[in-house]
Amino acid sequence: MISIVIVNWNSGGLLENCVRSLLRNAAGCQIIVVDNASTDSSLLFFEQMQDGPVLIRNSRNVGFAAGSNLGWRAGEGSLLLFLNPDTECFPGSIDRLEQTLIADKEVWAAGGQLISPSGTPQEDFNVRAFPSVAGVAAEMLLIEEIWNSIRWFRPDRRTGSACEADVDQPAAACLMVSREALETVGGFDEEFRPAWFEDVDLCRRIRNHGGRIRYQPEARFLHHGGYSLAHLAPQSFLEHFHRNQIRYFRKHHGERAASHVKRLIVAGLLMRSVVSIAYPLVPHESRAASAKSFWNAARLISKLSETEL
């Protein structure tokens, strides 16, 4: 049996679209929605369902990692599919992921291919290598923007995801993991909150324990993307994302690497603050507001102590 876990937080009508696509294309699967204290109308459609998904409602936003752990531990399946609420399942995709795991016991997890609403593969989401200090430097110091065609500047981002292959981290928007693997590594690390890098950390620990992770492009999922960012102020996103980024490096690469990454992040945020005075780098923000978001995030990150990460 497969249990499908969807962690929801104010996803609006996207959640209903996701669930209904599963009801059409994932017969026999258990669907579990973990709601992190949403304040919008995303759960209203449950009132119309007779035998719909299992709904776990949290009284506060416990974060994606904690919500995912609640979901898979409440599930009955030997395989767990973690889906973002802004995805929709194509026919046969979940079966293809299941076959990928069943065919080889050394494969502990498998991810599908994300397709944009325009019908094109989302290359930057689908397959990535694990983060590196060099990759952070290339991104934060705008090297990637200047020499975008030179791919080796970003070893943690790979494109060309047309073939099935072993990978470091497929897109977490649709990631199937065996229950045995989750129990072996202890599930998601809830210190990564409210979101970002908990999926990278999970894949890193799976690989550290000897498990393989497979990218399966025949398992296709429509992915709208960006719904969570719409509910966060730019400064809040920058703070949460980069705090967890530093936490990831400290956990897997040690204090020295984390210190390097922290300095690179602060330098990159300050650089973006200066650039924003002439050209706003935060979409739909004025130059002053964009510069302020980067400046304030840089100040907060620079002051973080080890106990705050």
C-alpha cells in the first residue's frame, strides 16, 4: 500500500486540485493531508467529501518537516509519497514510482519529473547534486548570473533530466520513500523549520546510510510552484532559507564550512541590497523595499549564533 502525505499551509484551491487528481489517478492509495493551521479556504472542499483523505489538523504551523513526520507515521503504507499541494498527478505516475522502488531494494527513494503549467519540464527543480560551498559562492556572489552558461560554477544544480538515473536529490515536490528507509534515518529533521533544506538533509542521510535515490522521469507531476512564497514577506523567506542553509552545512560539513557559507550569504545579501538601489531584485517591490529586505536579512544572518541555527 502507498500512503500519500500532503502538508498544507494556506494553499488555496491548489490543494483541492491536487487531491482530486489523486482520487482520479491513484486509486487504492491512502491520502493524508496534514494542515499546518491554515487560515484560508483551502480545506473547505473536505466538507463535500464522503470518503475523502485523512485530515490531520495542527493548531499551529509546526513546519513542513514536522508535518511530514506526522503524516507518514500516521499512514499505513510501506511506501510514502510526499507531495506538495501545488502538484497534480498524471495517470500512471505513482505506479511508475512504486515500480522503481520495488524493482531494486537498494533504491530507498525515487522522485518524479515536474512539469510546468506550460507543459515543459522544470529543469532547475528536477535534479540537483548536494549543495557545496563552491555552489553557494557562485550563487551568492552573482557569478552564476554573470556566467550563466558555464555550468561548472554551480555544481549543486544540474539540468538535462530526460533519463532515469541515480541522483543526489530529486525534486521534493514529489518524493516517494520506503517506510523502512524513513525508520532507518529517523524521518525528517524537524530543526529545519518552517521549510527549506529538510528534503536535502533527508536525501543526504539516505545516501549516507547506503541507500540509492532514483530519478524517474516517466513519473510526471504538474507543478505550479511558488505558492508558499506568496504568503511570506521577502525578508522572512530570506531569513528562513539561509538560516536552514547554514544549518545544513554545519550538520553535514562541519563548523568551518558553515562559517564560510554564512560569510558568503551575508556578502551576497549585502551585494543584492546595493544592486536593488538601482534595480529592485525582489519582484513587485520598490527599489527601497527590495534593498531593505536584503539589508535586514544580511544583518540578521550575520548576528546568528550557533545555538540559533
